[in-house]
Amino acid sequence: MCNKILTSVFILFILSMAHSALAAEKEAIDMIENIHWLGHDTFKISGGKVIYTDPFNIRKEDAADIVLITHEHYDHCSPNDVKKIQKTDTVIVAPPDCAGKLSGNIKTVTPGDKLTVNGVEIEAVPSYNTNKQFHTKSRNWVGYIITVNGERLYLAGDTDFIPEMKTFKADIALLPVSGTYVMTAEEAVEAALAIKPKIAIPMHYNSIVGTKKDAKRFADGLKGKVEVRILKEE
């Protein structure tokens, strides 16, 4: 009798765990509907506060609540593009070397900093090259992990597969895949396997460097391991 009770409790525990996992995966999938890829490393995240990442080649004016900038290269820190989405109370989060290029409400961050902006939890994490010199660790440029509607979303920035990624916890990971200045598709596969997100989204291709083939190689490399969504450029 005792064994039957224990077995029943164990089965209920397994079913509960499976239900929780499915619910968490559904939440991540629902979150994808609010993530809009505007090309390169530019995303618009809606469904609450409107968040833009590395605005570049913005095609139409908008009103952002938060702008996240990863580093000062022209295709990530573009003052003219920021102005297209900036309103009087927009908060810009960026490394210190970007601040001089921008105006308005700017909060500067370096790797390891944590802050809350308009109710959105933001963590700045390291982002750098390991086998090239375009984005050196000494520059203290960043990626971001933000919590939106309970989901942790990781924006990698321009980076290679770095050791710190093994400690990142994210439900959705936005990872560069083009090579040249950042990870190759194959290196991005390694990064995704280390981070273990529910969903991975390729970025940093089809503009300046990289092609849709890089995104496809990334998806193929993670088939059966991590779900990949290749977003349509909007």
C-alpha cells in the first residue's frame, strides 16, 4: 500500500513538472509575438513597455520607453536613429563611451550592473571578442538580460562565445551569427547550447555582414536541441 502511494505521488510530481515545463515554454512562445526584428541587431519589444535595442536604419518614427545600446560602433549607437524613437521621457541605457553621442535621460552601465527602468529589470553582461580585436573586453561593452512579462530575454550584443555565457540564465536568447566581427553560426550554436534558452533567435546578419544562410546554419545546428525562430525582418 505504501509503495502504491509513493508511486502515485511520484507520478503526480512528474506530471506537475511536465506541466510547469510546458507552461514555461508556452510563455516564451507567446513572448516571441512581441519581439520584432527590424534588421541587424535592432529589435522592438512590445507587449508592455516599448523597448528598442541598438536602433539602426529605423524606417519610421516611434515612441520608445527604453532604448538599450550595447556599444559605440555606428551601427549600434546611432544618434540619428535614436532620435526617431526618442520621446521626452525615453530612458537610454548604454555604456559610458556612448553617452557623449546621445542626449536625454541616459543611464550608463558596465558589465555586472543591474538596474530597474520603468519596472523592467535590466542586467548588463559582458560582450566581447575572444579571437579578434573589434570588440575587446577592455572596452567594457555589454549585452543585456532583461525581464519582460516574467521572461528573461538575452541580447548578446557584438560578441564571441565567451565563458560567461555558461552562467547566463535566459528564456530567449538573441545571438549574432554572421562571423567576421562576431560569432559564426557554428560558434553561436555552442553559445546556445551553453545558455540553454527555450528559444534562440539569430541576429547580426543580412546587413553589413552575413546572409540568411548564416541564420539557416544556426537553426540546423540546433535542430532537436534548442528551438530556433528565424524572425522575418520588419
